[in-house]
Amino acid sequence: SDLWSLPESAKISRVPPSLAGASPLGSVRVLTALVLFLLFAQSLRLQIAAGSLFRKEAESNRIRDLTEYAPRGIFLDRLGKPLVQNIPAVDLAADPVFLPEDLEPVIAGIREALPGRSSADFLDRLRALDRRGTSPVPILEDLSHQEFLAVSARANRLPGLRLETTAVREYRGNGVFAHALGYTGKLNPEERKQLPTYLLTESLGKTGLERQYEERLRGRHGTRRVEVNAQGAVQHDLGRELPEPGSNIRLHLDGELQEHATAALARGLDTAGVRRGAAVILDPHTGAVRSLVSLPTYPQSDIARGANASATRAILADPDSPLLNRVTQGQYVPGSTFKLA
């Protein structure tokens, strides 16, 4: 037999002409045309149908309005001497819009920049952030100058975090006027619901005259419009609306008389072997309050600066209740003074 020829059963039959169009190459062409059509349709939808929506979102991400805090008004005594002043401060705040999904690199960056801070100081706040929020949320308050420099040097490794320039209250005597003036602090969850126009990074009056005259003291914040990159870093300034400072308030209190009355009451309590007492001095002609003292007192400047949790717990746990204003909240038997009535 011929070794170079195949038997009849092994010969390949010719493909009928009717099946020539079903080649693999034809199927690839059809699939390619379908994919190109789908891409073209999606391109039309993104650029024309939904173009305006995406353009607005991109613009809102590119343009940011930064708050310029209005200087809070201060209290003056009856002679015009300041009883409190605003000290510039810097807070570390988180911008939910620019925070990455994975927070671990951000947390590691904070620990590297601020090794002296306990993780408990910022972890809970950072992890409890509402990612749908649009305003910055304070993570750490009142950074020192060294901490400010450390964070600034690592800004590119801390996406979604930024430094907010604010101010804290420094009270004369740090406790002498505590029960008269009260103190300020950041908003708690209940106050956030009641005051939706307030920013989470600003402070408000919590007690005393700080709370009583909150509206007059606060002023009106300004706005700085800037262009930012994808990480939220400022690239260009686009405009500015200046803030309106809060009003200063002159009181009937006499600063020197308050200091003398506090020292005299402290000596009297020490002689009597007790810690709790109150004294108030009024002008008999007008009823104006010249001095209001309640002991023991508390360091209101430290409270306004955001005293650490252990110090705050110690004040709250003190059996002598330093936060209680014994002049206005104490209950006493009127004694002989009531005989005049």
C-alpha cells in the first residue's frame, strides 16, 4: 500500500459553503462590535445624560468653603479690665469627605506624628465619624507648637485630616471667676441636635455668663473659598468673606474685689475647718453684683482647653461638688435676714 496516502475513512470532508459564515473570526467581530456599541452608549450616558450631575459633584469636591472663626467677645469688669482673653489654638480635625476607607494608615500616621498622645484620645472619635458628614470633626484639640509642626510635616501622609485654627478661653485667676463667668467647650451630642447651625469644631458657652450671653459673644463666622486637590490639600484661594467679631460685655463685677473676696472666704473656711462656702457682695443702691464667690472652685481655663478625662472625672467625683454654684444653686435657711420681710 501507499504509505503516503490516507485511507478513505480518514480523509477530511470539505466544509459546506453554507457554514462558512460561522467561523470563530466572525463571532469575534460581532462581539467586538457589541462591546464598542455598549461603550459608546455608556459614554453618551455619562457625558450627556448624567454629565451635569457629575460636573456638579466634581465641582463640589474641588471647591471647598473653609470657616474663618469669629473672635469670641470677652468679659470686662466694671472698670473695663479684661476677665478673659482668647488664646490662639490649633485643632486636628477630620474631613469625612477625604478620609480613606481604610483608617489604619491614618491612625498609624497620627501615632507617628504625635507619640505623646494616647490612642484613646483620638481613636473613638475617628472611628465614630459619620462618613456622610460634610463638616470637619475635631479629633484632637489644642495641639502644642511641636505637635503642630509634626503634623504639618506629615500632611501628605494624613489624608482626610487637617489643622483648624481656633481659639481657647484663658480666664483671669483660672478659677476665681469660675462660677460667675462659667466656661466654654465643644458641642456634645445633645447640643448638636439643638444647634444644627453650629460647627463641631467651635466652642460655645456651657455655664454661667458664657452661656447666658452666648448669642452676643459668638459673632458671625467668615468663609474662605479655596480649591483643593484629591487629598483635600489647599491649592488656591478663590475668595474670602471676613468674620464679624462677637460683642464684648462689660459687667458690674469688680475684678479686684472678687479676688479679695475669694481669698478672704478661703481663709475663713480654712479657719473653720471646712471647704464649702459662698459669698456675694451687692451694691446696696442698685443691686449690682460686685462679687460672687463659691468655694471650692475649679480651673475653668483647663476645662475650656479640654482637660484630660482623668482630671475631669476627678472634678465630677469630688464630694464637695466644685461645679456647683452655691450662691445661685445652694439652698440655705434664711435666718435673721428674713426678719426684714
